[in-house]
Amino acid sequence: MVVLIVAIVMIASIFKSRGRFPRHGVGGDDNARIENQRLREEVGELRERLKVLERITVEKENSLAKEIESLRDR
């Protein structure tokens, strides 16, 4: 009788531990792919914004250099 109770408790603890830590099955892979795609899109958007900021910075430097040169020519 004691062995049967111990076996039931062990089996219950196994099922309980499986419930706490879900396996990475099909649903987990889909969620990871979706999150990965979202992050890739965000990185792409940030790269585009960085390009725009770099272009603005370079244009300002070039226009400032042109103004300085025009003042030197006077």
C-alpha cells in the first residue's frame, strides 16, 4: 500500500512539473518566428532612420563648409 502511494505521488509530481515548464513545441516556434520577424523589421526601420540622420548631418557639414569658404573669398 505504501509503495502504491509513493508511486502515485511520484507520477503526480512528474505531471505537475511538465505543466510548469511547457515544452517548446509548434506554438513556441511560431511565436519565436513572429518575434524574430518583428525584430528584423524594427532593425530595418532603425537603419533607415540612421541613414536619414547621417545624410542630414553630412548635408549640414557640407553647407557649413560652403558658407565658410564663401566668407573666406570675400
